[in-house]
Amino acid sequence: MESDEARAAIDMFLSAFNAPDDVSVVDRLSRALSPEIIFWGPWGRSDGVEAVGAFVLDLRRHSAGEGTMERCSGVDVPGEWARYQWRYAAADGRSALTGTDVVQIQQGRIAQMIVFAGDLPTLPTDLSRSV
């Protein structure tokens, strides 16, 4: 199931990474995120739009160079929670970073976000060995 409300908030959040300047980053985040957002990123928990803005600005300066962020899956929305996959593409088009985010949508904005960067390791073929 895909909710237009969830998809709009997620796409606005992701558009902040591609904004033409830092002021536009903050403006887009302010429209996508609840002011009290709880953000679980690669470096732990942070709170508020300003903290998420710092994360976005850091990623815009990724070591792979300037690139673009895009949603590369549908938005799966069971109730007020949603998940989607994303890709940060370097200027040459190759994937510099990928992941999955889980977000809580409240009143049309992202209230909580958990960022999972990278792919999960695959399970061994013989699952009986891992139990």
C-alpha cells in the first residue's frame, strides 16, 4: 500500500539532498519533517529539524563527490509507518550509498526516522547451520 501523504513527505525530505543551496535544504526539511522529529542515523539519535539538516548537509559533501539522492522503491505504508529504499548516486551515476529508511508519518510530516545505510548481509544457504 502506498499513501500519498507518506510519499509526499518522503519525497520532500529526499529533495533536500538535491536542493540548489543550503537555505533550500532547510526550507525543504521544514516542510517534510515534524519540528520535534526523532532521527536515528548512522551516528545515533538526534532530535529536531536542525540536527537532520546537519546530517543532510554532511551527506551533500560526501567523499564520492556531489551527487543526487533518489527514492528507488515504492513506499510501503502499513498504518502510520512507512519504509522505502534510497540511493545516493555520484555525479557519474554510480551508486555511492544505498539504504532503507523507516519513517513514522504524523499529520503529513515525518515524526520519526530510522536510517539503515547499506545492504543487509545475506544468510547462509543452509539455514540450519545458523540456528
